[in-house]
Amino acid sequence: MTSVVETVVATVRAVQAALLVVTGLQLTGYMWPPSATVSNGATYDFIIVGAGSAGSVIANRLSEEPSLKILLIEAGGDPPIESVLPGIFPTIPNSAYDYNITSENDGYTSQNLKNGVAGLTAGKMLGGSSSLHHMIHVRGNPNDYEKWAQAANDEAWNYWNLLEYFIKSEKVEDENILAVEGTQYVGTDGYLRLTKQPSEDNAPIFAAFNELGHEIVLNSNNPFFTVGISEPLLNIADGLRQSAAEAYLRPIADRSNFHLLKNTQVTKVLFDDSNNAYGVEAITADGETITINAHLEVILTAGALITPQLLMLSGVGPREHLESYNIPVISDLPVGKNLQDHIPAIVVHTLAPGEPVTAPANPHLFPVPTTTAYSALDMNQAYPDYQTINLIFPPDSTALIQFCSLVFAYKDEICQGFFDGGSGKSTLFTVHNILYAESRGEVLLRSANPTDAPIVKHGIYSNETDLHNMALYLQHFSRIVNTTAFRDMGSELVELDLPECNNLERNTYDYWRCYALNLSATMWHYSSTSSMGPVLDSNLRVKGVQRLRVADASAMPNPTSGNINAAVVVLAEKAADLIKITYGPSPRSQ
Ligand SMILES: Cc1cc2nc3c(=O)[nH]c(=O)nc-3n(C[C@H](O)[C@H](O)[C@H](O)COP(=O)(O)OP(=O)(O)OC[C@H]3O[C@@H](n4cnc5c(N)ncnc54)[C@H](O)[C@@H]3O)c2cc1C
Ligand SMILES: *[C@@H]1O[C@H](CO)[C@@H](O)[C@H](O)[C@H]1NC(C)=O
Ligand SMILES: *[C@@H]1O[C@H](CO)[C@@H](O)[C@H](O)[C@H]1NC(C)=O
Ligand SMILES: *[C@@H]1O[C@H](CO)[C@@H](O)[C@H](O)[C@H]1NC(C)=O
Ligand SMILES: *[C@@H]1O[C@H](CO)[C@@H](O)[C@H](O)[C@H]1NC(C)=O
């Protein structure tokens, strides 16, 4: 017999295939800058590698200066309709727009995910991962940036000194936030449009969290926010996803000093005898290998999994590892080490009984009502310990299966368990994740061939402290069933059949510790693989070479406490200014 999970997965695969056919119609082609013709041996002032969250920002800001010739190179092509419509992102993982990189099976974590590995989804298209991410906009806590400043040994990276870049990047369009908070800390004139999607359905969730000591706030991005709950700001405006491509590239299509080269994979950074990065080697859409020169700098923004791979292929990385592939070492640095992520577990509770929703969902909206909460064991602490993203699914919703099975990629038994356990009721699907993980993973070369994916040792729970803390946090969160709002609904935890945990007493530390490991997955917040401190100086320059910077999620010393895209954008905004300061307004006339 075919299970409902198998049916939903098969349906989405069929939808993916159909969408691939629709891609031929180029429905979204009009939205994006065209691809430039770049010949072998061409020269630009700056070459930016990767048009994702960071690369799009930097291309925009550097090309504001008309005298600078900018080339942005992207391995993927235009984002398809399923990216542009914010409501159907579960169809994107494992499609042509995902690199399909997975973690290595460590035989310990992620064992309830498909194939025992985490699907490290990463976008291959204009906008990169911002063209498939889940659009929750979180600045993070000032404490996170204090750590950046310490790692970089440069106060320029503390929150208060970065605040101007948050404000510069954001365009908050929520009337309530603007009415209450004004514009002192809130950006209103940036490229990144931000809205909220309030829902009455969130009322019992707010009430329950409030009873557990969370203040209900309008804007959890306020710099003085520590713990509490709110409806998040979303990268959605006018019913469209506000990817970095939509926000930062679409408006600059007509800048003549900005060239975009699509469907072209950079394979190597080229160095001269004095360790100056002078250009890149790339494979074009036609399969031709070309060299392009950078008169001033090469800037790597290929994401936290591929930027370290590119560095290592170019001779920048751990000596022994590079020599094992006969790659001549240009700078011996711990590239690829220190991989960090947030570690999640999914917890599902039943809410009020009801009928399944039969009306078609509006694809222009975030799929379901959502709140995000930031919590700490000590609620007086100045920063949170864990985040919960609380999604409300209607009764018997196949969307729950899509999230469980296609986005998180849990095995069918797990998703079937959540689905059956919630039958006939709305469900609260909580993405519960640890914000400050001690565990570290690693990105390594699989071979010296740039078309082979890197090896990613995810490393989650490699430090026991994280499992211990996660158990405490899950136990802390589980108190929600005893709140008045949840009792009134007859709410219950949906219990999964986890053979190795079943004999443990429910609700104990030991049970939640077992649960945490059994539900371990990825939050896709890969970061810090070529970071300020060990690999980069505080101006994001790669140590031991010249004219090469890294300015994506790889560069941050630690992930911020929440979803990290806003921090990547801010890092890139700051990078663009650092570069402009280095070269002054008109380097060619100097
Ligand atoms: C499934 C998922 C959900 C997420 N949800 C959220 C969320 O709700 N909120 C949030 O804040 N964050 C979220 N994130 C995280 C956030 O999207 C990423 O941290 C951020 O986009 C990373 O930006 P980046 O610039 O470092 O890399 P990317 O945006 O991934 O950009 C890298 C770009 O480089 C290109 N590239 C790679 N290699 C090459 C090469 N060799 N040559 C040329 N181009 C190359 C890629 O194709 C890509 O376009 C999510 C991430 C994922 C994967
Ligand atoms: C990812 O996997 C899917 C399904 O196997 C495949 O169709 C797609 O082409 C892959 N993506 C890339 C970039 O290779
Ligand atoms: C785990 O994290 C703790 C706390 O930071 C640290 O003291 C310890 O050295 C780490 N252990 C390992 C094995 O890395
Ligand atoms: C809820 O309250 C009951 C009765 O006080 C208690 O036995 C139970 O452990 C509580 N549940 C949780 C999850 O805290
Ligand atoms: C579940 O957790 C137990 C206890 O930690 C562990 O022995 C078991 O391997 C885990 N199973 C899975 C599938 O993760």
C-alpha cells in the first residue's frame, strides 16, 4: 500500500518535473539582468564569484561607482517561478536549482533523515540560497557581533558599528513597526523589502508563550530585544520573494559598468608569482574554459560550502590536505575547518480539531501562519539559548508532509508519525534549534576536480555540550502543553515511534536527549568555513595573498542567533564599503 508520505513526495516530484518544462517558457526571464558576453582574456576591475545573498549586494554597491568595471559570475541561471512565488519553496530542494550537496554519514547524527545524511540545500541560481531560503529575516543579537569583533580583533564588526548597514540594507514596510519604533533603528530606504504576515491563528501560540514568560513583541529585530515572541519580518513584498537577486540585481540591470555572466562555473583563482590574485578560470555554459582578469581584486561569494572548496583548489588551504591532491600550496590556512550550523529538532503538537482546508493556497504568501520565539533557560539572560519557528498547519495537511519529507528530508516513518499523530486537528510544527553550538564540522576536497562536490563533515553534536543543552532546551519548551491555551485546546505532544527512545520515561532529560539525537538535521545555516581570524583579516582579505577577499557566510566567525541571511547581507554591505575605502572613488584616475 502506498503511504500518504509516498504519495505527497511522488506528487511533488511530478510537480518539479512539470515546473522544469515550464522553465522552457522563461516566465521569469524578463525579471533578471541578461547575461553578458565575456570573452577569454577579458579584464574587469573586480570579479565577484557567486551571485548569491552576498555577491548580489557587493555587485550592486561596487557598480554604484561608474568608473569601476564589475563582473559578477554565477554558476546557475535565472530563478524559476517556484523561487519567485514565496509559497511553494518545498518544491526546490533536490531540483536543478539545488547543488544537492549532502553531509557524510557519520553513523551517529541525522540517522532519521533520508539515507542517514543531511541534505545541505544550497541555491544554484541568481540570488543563490536567498532564492530558495525560507525568507525569515533576523538580525540576531548584539552579543553575536561582539564575538565577530573579538574574532576579527576589530570593533568595526560589533553590532553598534554595523547598525548603519542593517539600516542601509532594509526597507521595512510594516506600518505597525514604523508607527511604534520610528526609524532610529529600523531601515526604511534599503533594497531589501520586508513585510509581516499577521494571522489570527497565531493567537493561542502567543498566549501560550506569554504564559511561559515571553513578551509578545512587534519587532524581534529591535536591538534591545533579548527573548520573546513575534511574527517575523519576511523577505516578501507584493507577493514576490525578495531574494538578493530581486532586491539587489534586478534594479541595476541597466548599469553599463556591471556585467553578469550566468551559467558559468569558476574553477580556480589565479595567482601570479607574488601571490597576487589576478583573475579566475571558469567553465562557460558552452563548456569552454576561459580566463578572466581582475585588475584590482577577486571577491569570493560562492557560499560557505563552495568558497572553501574554491580556495583549496586554488592553493589556499591546509598544506597536508592540498599536497595530498598535488595542489601547490600558496597560503597554508585552516580553510574549511570551523564549519558551524544551528542544530534543529522538529517537535509537533496538536492544536484545535477542525476540517481539512480545501481552498487552494495562495502561492504569493508565506505558506502557513508563523511565529518565531527566542527563549533562554534563564529568561533574564541578555541573549537567547534557543529559537523556535512555530508553523501552524491545518488539519490533515499535506503541506506538513512537504516540510517534513522534502524540506527537512526526514525518513517516511517520521513524517508519517507526525501526520497520523495530528489527524483531524491543526498542528503546531515547531522547528526547535540551538543557537550557540560548540560543535564544528569541516569542508574538504573530494578530489582536485572542481566539478566534484566537496566532502562535508557536518559535525553536529560532535561536542557533547550541544546534545546536553538541546535536551535541556527541548524539556524547557515542552512545558507549553501545560499552558492554559494549550490545555483549552486539548493540545498534546505528537509522540513518534523512536525504538531507541521508547523505553525512556516521557518528558525527562534522558527522553529529550534521545529525541534530540534522533531528530537531528540541518538548519542550512552553514558558515564560518573561511572566517575572520583564522583565514581572513578584519578587512576580509585572505591571509598570505593579495587582492583576494571572501565576503559570504564563510567569512563570519560564528553564525548569528537566528536565521543568518540578514547577517550575510550586512557583512556584504560592509565588505563593499571596505573595498570602496581601499580604492577611493576613482582608482583609475589615481
Ligand atoms: C533551505 C534553506 C532555508 C533557509 N532559510 C533561511 C531563512 O528563512 N532566513 C534566513 O535568514 N536564512 C535562511 N537560510 C540561510 C541563508 O539563505 C544563507 O545563509 C545565505 O543565503 C548564504 O548566502 P551566501 O552569499 O553565503 O551564499 P549563497 O546565497 O548560497 O550564494 C552562493 C552563490 O554562489 C554561486 N556559486 C557557487 N559556486 C560557484 C562557482 N564555482 N562559480 C560561480 N558561482 C558559484 C551559487 O550558485 C550561488 O548563487 C536558509 C538556507 C537554506 C539553504
Ligand atoms: C539535484 O538532484 C535532482 C534530482 O536528482 C536533479 O534533477 C538535479 O539536476 C540536481 N541538481 C544539480 C545542480 O545537479
Ligand atoms: C566542547 O565545548 C566545550 C565548551 O565550549 C569546550 O570546553 C570543549 O573543549 C569542547 N569539546 C570538544 C571535544 O571540542
Ligand atoms: C504538565 O503538568 C502535569 C501535572 O502537573 C505534570 O505531571 C507534567 O509533567 C507536565 N508536563 C510537562 C510537559 O511539563
Ligand atoms: C536515537 O537515540 C539513541 C540514544 O541516544 C541512539 O542510540 C540511537 O542511535 C538514535 N537513533 C537514531 C535513528 O538516531
